[in-house]
Amino acid sequence: MASHEAGWAHADGALKGPSWLREPADPNALVRHLWSSTADKSDGVLSIGGVSLPDLVAAHGSPAYVLDELDFRSRARAFRDAFSAYDVYYAGKAFLSVAVARWVAEEGLSLDVCSGGELSVAQRAGFPMERVGFHGNNKSAAELRRALALGVGRIVVDSFHEIERLAALTAELDTTAHVMIRVTAGVEAHTHEYIATAHEDQKFGFSITSGDAFDAVRRVLAAPGLELLGLHSHIGSQIFDSSGFEVAARRVLALHARVSDELAVTMPEMDLGGGFGIAYTTQDDPSDPAQLATEMSKIVEHECRALGIAEPALSIEPGRAIVGPAMCTVYEVGTVKRVHLDGGAVRTYVSVDGGMSDNIRTALYDADYSCTTASRLSTAPPVLARVVGKHCEAGDIVVKDEFLPGDVAPGDLLAVPGTGAYCRSMASNYNHALRPPVIAVRDGVARVVVRRETEDDLLATDVGEL
């Protein structure tokens, strides 16, 4: 929003919402492509997986994350089938539970974890460890030891210290670690700076430009207990433009070819990352898996032909694109406040019973979300509203701008689509809030896959006075 010397409310476009947000003819209607495939709205009542959200809230309370199992599985299969020549890794960091890990295994995908906690979920789920990749820029010796003991399929090393640490552990345990080397390709992905991960000035990986990546290859090859699988590149998250992958693939494949020429070693694999974007609002237009697979395969084929090398076995990481659209969050409205501002402008604040403790992304990344009423039909005209949480923070915003029925009132249910990725996984107990449950829905049946926290959970780690 443009600044104005008399304040933000006087700036051009103030209280009109962003340019891409259009006032709907019917504020009850669903914007179809923002929702999971089984979402349906009838007489103003939103249902997911054949379960009405008012019924779900009556049984399980609010706020709650609602996970559409059929949609999740369909998206997993779509990536598996489109990238049939690739190994597809589901991003555990986006959202992971025992149930979801089992779905991932059943749909034939591999699993990417980046902490001992995520690895423990995979272990409890009985996930095949040979299909697990272990990421992270600061994996502890204990985490690496556990990964080796469990036989994870690959460990993505991220620093020279980690190479030394892993080599020492393999010698101690008399085992072999299958290793990929995380490299930074110097690509500025078109995304938020906090989730762009392949430019030079950030914490992940070995720089190709500086020569650190080539040095890392030599060190891994020199370590008796490390088996080098290949290079791993990841340029960021919530990415729609394939041009970044083209530049990254060119640079990573050039390093791959250099290793073959100078060190006489042909690395069998390569991971191109992914981080594909999803539609949070009407301004987002993500590509489907088949289109992405076609574009990325052409890029790799072209670059390998230009370098005169054989194509390595490829893997990708779709990131939020599988679970993100498969989940929504349902809230109950607690208060509605219309704030009168200078110049006659009015801001409508709709406060719900959750907020930044269950979705930090708006505050952290300035992320945009959409929402809809979920419990009744309204005949009132739309008003531009801001949906906010209940936390003691001015920045506790869930949806910055959305048109809602003008009679939105306490007791109404609101649902926010696209909350499957990085909402429950980044949830907190700020203000001692209880983290919401995850309710999986399918064929008219709702079941708890992650229960709601209780006050006993909150107090369990508080040892009191010593």
C-alpha cells in the first residue's frame, strides 16, 4: 500500500483491498480452485470429504485443521505419475503425522525429513527407511547416529563439519552413509526472501561459484564410510516460474559434468528440489504436475545433451503442493468490530478463536489467504473485512483482506483454505494457546489424526519451583 503523510488510511486505495481482489457477486460462493477437491457448499454450509464443518466443529471444537484425505492422496498420485521417471519426496516439514506418513508410503512416494523428531514420526509410521532422505543444515551427532542405525536412504550433507562428523560416525559404527551434497546454484527464486534458498547469502548448502561444492565432493569421495550419490539443489518455495529451475539445472549439471571429467566419478543421482507453488488467493495460478514434469524434463534433457553427459537418476521435492491445498482451517467468529477512521473510512475486523499460533505465515511472510463463511447462507451484500486472531499482537492477522457477507456475526464459522503446509507444523503455544487438532475427513467420516492439545499438555513440561 502506498504511504501517505497523513497516514495509511488516506493513501490511494486504502480500505479497497489489493488490486487483484474483486468484490464477488455472491459472498457465499466458493472460489473453487482454492479448495480441496471434495469441498462443497450447499445453502451456505461448507462440507469437506462429505462432512459438514458445523457438524465437525460440534464434535471436535474450533479452531481445527480439516484434512481432505482423498485430495491429499490424489495430489500425491498426480506427482508420482507425472514424474514417473523421478523419485518424488514428500516434504515432512510442510506437515507430518503418523497417518500422513503412511499415506505417503501407500501412494509410493519417498519422504524428506529434516530433524530427529520428523524421523521419529517416520519410524513410528513404519515408513520404509530406504525411502527416507534426511535434510538439515545442522544435524546433530545424535540425529546422524540414529539415521545411520535406521538405515535411511540418503543423508543430504550441508557443511564441511557435517562431512567430518558423518565420516567419524560411519567409522565408529562400521557402516556406510549414502550421501548427497546440498549445493547453492546462485539463483534468485521469485519468492519471499525467507524461503528463497539457492542464492549465495544464506545458510544452506555449498556454493558452486566459490568452489566449496567441488571441494565438498572431493572430501566425501575421500571418506571411506561415505558413498556419494549425487548433488542436491533447492532454489526455494512457493515457486511458479520454471525459469529458475532452468538456470539452477544448468549450473548443477555443469558441476556434475566437472566431477566426471576431473575426478573420473559419475554420480548416479541428482535432486532438483521443487518447492512448487499453490493457490492461496485468486492471484495465484500454479502449474499442474504434468506441466511441471514436462518442463523440468525438457530442461534436464537439453542441458545434459549440451554437456554431452548421460542423465542421472532424478528426484524432486514438490514441497507444499501436495498437502497445502488438501487442508483448511475452520474458526468460530467471536467479535466483529467496525473501526471508523479519518476521512470516513471504516475497517471491519472479524476476530476468530485462533490466529498466529495456528497460522504464523501471514505475520512471518506477509502471506495472503482467502476465507469463506462456512455455517449459514447470507443474503447480505459483501463487505471488505480483515480476519484477525485472538492473540495479544497487533500483527495477529489471519486474512488481510477478504469480502465477507455484511452480516457476519459472532458464532459464524469461517474457513481458510490452503493451510495444509507450514501452519500446523509451525504452530505455537503463544499466549499459552492450545494447538488445534487435525481432523481427517473421507466419505462422510471424520477422524482425529492429531488430537487437540489440553491444558495438561501445556503444564506437563512446567516443573514449577525447584
